[in-house]
Amino acid sequence: ATTIPRRAETANREHNDKDDCFRGEGYGFKASDIRLYFNARLEEDILHHASKCDVAVIAFETVGDLLEVKIICEVLNSKSDLLNEKALSTWVTLTCGTEDTVDTGGSVTSCIEVLAACPQVTGVGVNCTEPHLVTPIIGVIKQALRDCDAEEKLIVVYPNSGETYLSRELRDGETVHWKKQTRYKDWKFADAALEWIDSGAHIVGGCCRITAQDIAQLVKQLGKL
């Protein structure tokens, strides 16, 4: 998976103050810097090694900005021959603050429209986002893909546990960088995942704080269907 280090984490994060929480276009990076970063991650020798290791999919995840989405698609287009030669697929998943917006405030629909027009992107979706947002986001994605005549693209969802990530030094009484939310007191990953599948997700999984036991419970429940 490829994401730019130091530029963002999950959309549901908490900082010390507003100065630590820049959510502007490109997270303050120039378009040229973002392009250089992704070009370097898709160099020919890297893709060749991935192919030799039977990698099937390259994931661009926790993408929270429309500019970044556009540049990822530009880079993928420039690498199209190489990706086809190595039989590598890609998916791009967003981190969202609401059911309609990605982390820096751009619309989910605008991001999906860009991704829908990129032949190298075979899957789109959401990751490291609060679970209660996933079902409505799936609805937004499905509508955007339908409007763009791109319903062949897979919908991929793997949210986090809904806990808030503390992107700051821990305070008195805090022992881990995740803060539980009362909303998810009785929440069950497996039950939610079945809802996402029913809503149209083709690939489901878990990001931060979703455990192997959570995945095993989902597999068990799927086996009963």
C-alpha cells in the first residue's frame, strides 16, 4: 500500500491544536512533490519485483484529498503499459470525515468521478474511516459509478474500529493512541461487514484496530449464509 508519510492519518483523528491539523489541498504538498512520490513508488523495478512475488493489487489507501486522487490517476495512466505487462491491478480507497466528504473537505463524489475515468483503477472505496459512515458512503460511490458508467469497478471497504486516533502526545490517564467512542460500545465488526456486503461492497476488511478475531468472526458468519 502506498500513502505519503507525514501528510495525514485517518480522518477521525485528534490533535493538540488546530495548527497540527492541516486539512488543506494536498495537505500542503505541491502537486509536483506528490507526483514525484508516487512515481518513485511505481518504478519499473518495483513493479517487476511485485509481479515476481505474485502481487495482484497495488493499494493506494487512506487518500483524503482530491488533488492526490488526481495525481495518482495521472501517474497510473503514465504507467499503464507497465501495469498491463505485469498484470497488476490497483485500487484507491479514501479516508472520509463525513459520508459526503474526504479528509481535506473535497467531495467523495468528485474523487470517485476522477477514479471512474482512470482505466488502471479497478477498485474504489473507503478505508480507515469510522464504520458508521461506510454504508452511506457505499451509496455515494455506487451512484457516482453509475453516473460515470463505471459500475464494473469493484467497491472496496475496510474501515477502522471507530476509535479516535490521538495524533499527539498522550495526556494523563491515556495509555494508547486510540480513544474509544461510546457510539461503538456494542458495535460488532462482523455484523457491520455483512451490511456493507448487502449494500454493494465487493471486498471488505478492516483497517486500524480491527483484529484477526474480528475477521475470523466475519468468515464464520459468512459460512452460515
